[in-house]
Amino acid sequence: MLNWLQEVDNYLKYLQNIKSASPHTLRSYRADLLQIFDESSYKIGESDILSHIRSRQAKWSDLSPATRNRKAAALKSFFNWLYSRGEISKEISPQIICPKVPQKIPHFLSPDEALSILKSYPPELSLDELYDKTLFSLLYGSGLRVSEACQLGWKQVDFSGRRLLVTRKGQKDQWVPTPKLTQNLLKKLQSTMKSKSFIWGDQPLSTRKAYEIVRQRGVKAQLLKPLHPHALRHSFATHLLTSGADLRTLQELLGHNSLAATQKYTHITTHELARMMESHHPLGGETKNSK
């Protein structure tokens, strides 16, 4: 009979040491799996484990579909790992139900809103404003995740190739191109930070501070909705796609492991194109004008 709690510990070590899972992923998986398995789990045989799981899952009924889906995905991954190692004789993961989660359309800026942010910076930048504008250009100009931008060191900047060596999810390094504006801002920043390890100074920029910098910039640009770093990354993807970039190229630029993660932007662009047609096509206001 399996010691389920010990197997959870072994699985988490596998995720950490072999799959190079992030600390956030490890914390989430540990919390989700320990809601199913505890010290009494050693009494449960393989034939009874599915009914045990469903009894524990019943306690998740008040959680959002997205949270329940994440927890079920952790369970599926755990049982797939056990089956691949021969620790269990039957595949259990197909019998674990993941609730369908409605796909949310991420918030993104219009091109005019993105330009209004750029125009909100003065011609001559103070050091704080230089930090601010550099962060904006990394998120919107190269589509970096906020954690990727905050961790950037000078060793990762290739000025001659106009690119950055970014550490993606799963600790994978990838070269990412940068626009000319970003390179110019980095060069200005380097002139004051030559002896520093990170582009922000001696230490990485905290993500909390990055969120606040971006939020305040949205206020200064007089945007109607609060601005956050993810909106800039979503805007990078959306504006590239509406300008003709293909999904595979976008997948590479965003550092997505699967094309499915990138395909959500097709929903965004379809919605945006419909909105633009409604606003600008001669027949767009037909219903409104006929009243």
C-alpha cells in the first residue's frame, strides 16, 4: 500500500529538481495536494483512492471554477507521474474532473492609450523617470512578464544584437528582441549603473514596486482604467497580432510553452476588430441611427 503523503513529497522534489518548477508553483502544488492527502492517507488503497479524492473535492464547492480547475490539474499531474513510474496500476487522472473555466479576455490598451503613456514622460528624464520609462518599454516594447523585467541584469543585455537574455518560466533562457527605444533607454541607464549587477541597481526591482510604478504612470497618462504590468504585456501581444504577426511568432516572443496559451489573443483581436468596425464602418451605426 502506498504512503501517499511520502509520494507527494517525492513528487514535489521531482518538480523542483528535475522540472525546475518555480517556488510559486511548488507552493501551490504542495497546498493543493495536502488538502487531499494527510497523515491518515496511508490507510487508503489504490482501489479506494478515487472515492477519497471526490470526498475531499466536495469541500471545494464554494471555490471559483478557476481555483478548482487548478487544484484538479495538480492532482492529475501527480497521478500521471505515479502511473509513469509504475507506482499505481491504473490511470486515475482521466477520472478526475476539471471544471470548465470561462476564458476571460485580458485587459489591454488601445494604441492611442499606449501612445498617451509615452507622451506623459517629459523630454528630459530624471533618474526615477528613466527607471519608469525603461520598465514600461520592457513590458510593452518586448512583452516581458513583470518578474522577468524585474530580474534583468546587465549581463543579460546584448546592445549589439538589440536583444535580452530572459529567464522564462521553468528557468529556461531565451533571447528576446527589443525595440530601439528600449535599447536607448537601457544605454542611458547603464551610464549611471555601470558598477551595478542589475539594471535597477544592486538588487532586482521588487514586483510590488513595479506594479506601483505602472499604476502611477496610468494615472499620469489619465487612463480611464487602472493600469497594471500584465495589461502592458497583453497590449504588446494584441497590437502585434492586429498588425499581422502570426501566432507561432507571438508564442515565441511571449515565451509560451504551448500555442494554446497564445490563442487567447485571437479572441481579443476579434473583439477589438468588431468594436472598430462598429465605430468606423458606414453600416456600423445603422441600428443606432435607425431608431
